[in-house]
Amino acid sequence: MNQERLLKVLLGPIVSEKAASLADLYGQYAFRVASDATKQEIARAVEMLFEVKVSQVRVLNMKGKKKRLGNRIGKRKNWKKAYVRLLPGQDIDFGGDI
């Protein structure tokens, strides 16, 4: 797999209460990913960037919300979310050393 492509697959972590509780309880982390990314690419990208072992990847296609500003109606872009489960004992630290 092309290493340059793997660097473009993960767009960023999703930081929310739900994502934090999933990480604490199940070792499952949420990422915003490229809309054309496959499960295999997502798993390889996480393993390469964070030096962990991935056991499972689940992918969701999120529809963009409809938004209204006065008379105008618009729509946000569709995007893709991935939940990545790590092997037991593995951990990803997004906060750094605080």
C-alpha cells in the first residue's frame, strides 16, 4: 500500500463524550476518514501512524445536515466516520503529555 495514500486516509480524530466512553470501555476510537477510504486502508493507516494493532474497523457514511440561513437552505458535505477497535492492551493517546 502506498504510504502517501495512507497519510491522507485519516482526516482527524472525533473528540466527543461518546467517543471518549467507547475508548475507555472497549478500546474503540472514532476517526473522520476520507470518503473513498476502505476498511483495510483505515486499519493500515492507524497501525502505521499510532504504532498499534487493529482488530476491527466499522465504517459509517454520515449524511450532511441541512442548514438554513434566513431564506436560503443549504447542506453540509457528506462525510465518513470509522470506529477502530484495538487489540486488548493497546492504547492511543490524543491528548499528549498534559
